[in-house]
Amino acid sequence: MTASVLPDGASPLKRSKVHRAFSDAMVITERNLIGYLRIPESLFFSSVQPIMFVLLFRYVFGGAIATPGMNYVDYLMAGIFVQTVMFGSINTSIGLAEDLQKGLIERFRSLPMARSAVLAGRTTSDLLRNIVVIVIITLVGFAVGFRIHTNLLAFLGAVLLMLFFAYAISWGFAYIGLAAPNSEVAQLMSFPILFPLTFASTAFVPASTMPGWLRAFAEHQPVSLVINSVRALTEGGPTARWVIPALIWCTALLLAFVPLAVWRYRRTS
Amino acid sequence: MSHAIEAEGLVKTFGTDVRALDGVSLTVESGTVLGLLGPNGAGKTTTVRVLTTTLIPDSGRALVNGFDVVTQADKVRSSIGLAGQYAAVDENLTGRENLRMVGQLLQLSRRDASRIADELLEHFELTEAANRPSKTYSGGMRRRLDIAAALVHRPPVLFLDEPTTGLDPKSRNAVWAVVEELVAAGTTVLLTTQYLEEADRLADRIIVVDRGAVIAQGTSAELKADLGETVLDLEFVDPDTAQRAAASFRGTWTGGVVLDGSLLELSVDAGPSEVMLALRTLESAGIVATRMALREPSLDDVFLSLTGRRAEITEEES
């Protein structure tokens, strides 16, 4: 007897809704990570840009920037870390825009899987990718003179905070990826959001040198709060005044962006 | 006979003025193949998207396997397979990984998903390429993988959205053979196509859609019967001459007359004597045809007589 075109049956596992959402998200995460591993160039080149920023600010601009009470390289690295994980979230929008463009989302939407899974899987794999990038940037930082003046635990706290922040905003970029007509436009849409937020912040220079109106923005916007938290956690100084508002911001952004992105996924046409 | 798919008055508009579906109703009996035929932009894909729950209609109702596509979407999803014209496989994943992923998303255990992936790869002659990223696959291999991915859970209803668009004739035949095999095994298939030959060969019933509405339906033979048994093609040096020729037939010719550029198509019902009549009519009007041919009517003629436009889309345009 010849084999039938239809495979022999297998029973689906009985799973609770929550368990299903979790396992679906893990399947998508695995799929995305395989994709990243098959294109190692992507991870390589997305690390090159922050490395160039480290070198640029450390050796070209750094000498001209005064940072009271701290070596510039120590001041700089908090900004680089946060900038890097933020720019990494562009991958979330590009990845989803590509999936949409290539018809994969169409297949996923026709499967009886959790509606949150494609987004949760994408943001989770980008979170894991960010961990790798943070390790690379930390090593590069050490090579150019960056030192942690607190302790390892505080540094790990700083890493967790920036990952939390990156995770929250990657849900916002998930929305952009689903709203963009293609991955190129998704990328173009991301830059005008990322640039002002990273540069009009305390990432590279103290806000005190900026004109009053810009300074007011730079000192209070969430990116600066996260950067100041990371700086305090790695270099010392009062932490609670930065970390608490930063955590509130991250939580608020996550609570706003997750439903927004899932809503967009449900209705994407 | 029970209906695997029933749709009633589906309407879907995009933006304010694009009416992609303008009241589409259709039924597909279990175990049969329905061909949804029409040119690009006719509403074929939109219909499939509504029936596969990826698009919610503005109004109208549809049941697939007895489940409502809006209110019981998850039940519909568990009982259908979808293979799309864009060959929705992940090109970074291997063929095996793609199929296993779909199995796992259908809540199969990793082991079951792997086993079924291997069975499907074997059947679709992809075993050799199973561990290569699917971006290295040829168009035909990708399409086979895409169809295999739609079969992981043995769905009783399969949607194929332009399954052979862009394929070479050999790959097209391979896809056709798969569809025929599935139908023989009892699967209900809804197939969209712009290829008249494809609908002719695979579909038990054909629905012709144009601008979001059903403009004709029936078996291939029924649709052709409206055109008479034979078509007489007459070609002229230019459209003006063809137009004058068409005018000379007006009032005297009992069958259909379709003008298409410099080509005139006459339906012939009464056999050879009518062909003689056609030639005499031309002669008395003093018009010379550059080419003449008698042939069986094709579905293209059906479309042309229904809409005044040709359905066949060339590869470059699609």
C-alpha cells in the first residue's frame, strides 16, 4: 500500500489557554533564534555600530566633554548600553514586517495558536539577542577603560533594568512592524523615534549644557531615567531616585504597548 | 450532501472606496473541489482570507466545517489547512523545521510533530532537502513544502490560494497531482486560480468572480455550454477592420459575437453550415480575415463573454 498524502494522525495535547500561549510563544522564539543563528552576519553587524559609537565618543568627542566626578568612559558606557538595546528593538519591527511581507503571519493567523504568540516570541527572541549584545558591549567597554565602581550585583541590576526597558519598547516597535507596509519602511519609521530619544538624553553629555527647553525634556524623559539608573548602578551615587521612576516608566510602557501590538496583530489586514 | 463551506453575502471594504467583496455567496459540498476563478483583484484572496479567519468580514456570514469563521475562529482554524500564493514557509528554517514548527503550533508534542514532518517530507519528495534552509529550495519545492505545512493536522478542508502561480509546468503538474490525490482521499478543496486550465482540470464546480462579486457559476461544461459547442476565431489586420466585421454580423448572427481587439470570436451552434454563413457574410461585406480557426470554447471565452475582458493574466503582469 502506498503512503497516503495525509500523515497518520496524532492527537493535539490538551493544554490550558495560558500553557498554550506560553508554548506557542516558545515555538516562535525558537524559530526566530534559529533565524538569527543562520544569519550570524546580522548579529555581527548590529554589534559593529555600537562599538563604533564607543570608539567615537571615547576617543573623538570624549576629550571635549566634561563629566564632573567621573571619567568620560565610565559616564559614556551607560548611554551606550541603553542606546544599543534601544536600537536593537528595531529588529523587532523589521522581523515582524518581514514575516508579514512574506506571508508567514498569514499562516500563523490561520493556525489555532495563541494570538499573542507571534509577538511574544519575537520580543522574547529579541530580548535574548540583546543579552548577547550587552555582553559584547561590556567587553568592548572594558577594553577601552570602562570600569564598574559599584559591585557585580548592582551591575546585574543595571543589566536587568535595561533589558526590561528594551523589552517594553520592543512591544512598541512590534506595533510599528505590523503597521509598516514593508521592512524597509519599518526601519525608516523607527529612526525618527529612536534618534531624539537617545540623543536628547543624558546618554552622551550631561543635560546641564543643553538649552533650557531641551534640558527639561532630556532630564525627564524615560531614556534618560534608565541611563541615569544604569550609571548610578555601575558607577555609584544615589540609585532610588532614578531606578524607581525608570521602573514605573518601563511598566507603564509595557502595559500600553502590549495591548496595542496585540490589537494590531488581530486586525492586521 | 453536507456543505463543508457555506458563505452568505460576504462584504469586505478596505478604506472608504475599495469594495474587495461585494456580497459573495458560495457553498462547497464535502469532498469536492471548488475553483474560484478570476483575474487579479477580483476578490479571490479576500474570500479565502475571510474563510480562513484571517480577515473579518464587514457583513455576511460563513461557516467552515459547520463553524462560524468569526465567532468560532479557533475551531475553524483547527479544521482547515491554508497554502498561500506567497509560499508562506520560513526561509531560514529547514524544511523539517518548518513542518515541525507548524505541528507544534497545532499543539502536537515535539515527537509527534517531528514524526509527521518526516512523513510529509517523504511523501512530497523533500527528504533529501529536509535539512537545508528552505531558501535554497526551488519554487516548486517551496510550494510543495507550503502545501505539506497545510496538511500537518489532516484538515478536512484545504484552501489553496493560487497554488501554481509562478511555477513551471512540471512543478504545476506535481501540485495538481497532489490536489487530485487529496481529493481522492476525501478532502474538500477550495482553490483560487487565474489559470483557466487549472480550474478546468481540478475543479468540480467553478465560481467566476469579478470585482468582488460572483458573476457566474457551474461546472466547467455548464459554463462552456452557454457559449455554444464551438468557437470560430476570425483575426483581422487591425481593430478597425474587426469592428467593421462585427458590425456586419450584427442582426444576422444568432450566436454570440465577442470583439477583442483585432480578434472576433463567434459562437457556432449549428455546425459547419454556420461557418459557411460566417464566411459569406464577411465576403459580402468585402472584409478579408487574416486568420481563421475553429476550436472548443475555453474558460477564457467564458470570462470574456461575461465581462467583456480577458481573464488570462500574463506572467509579467501578475
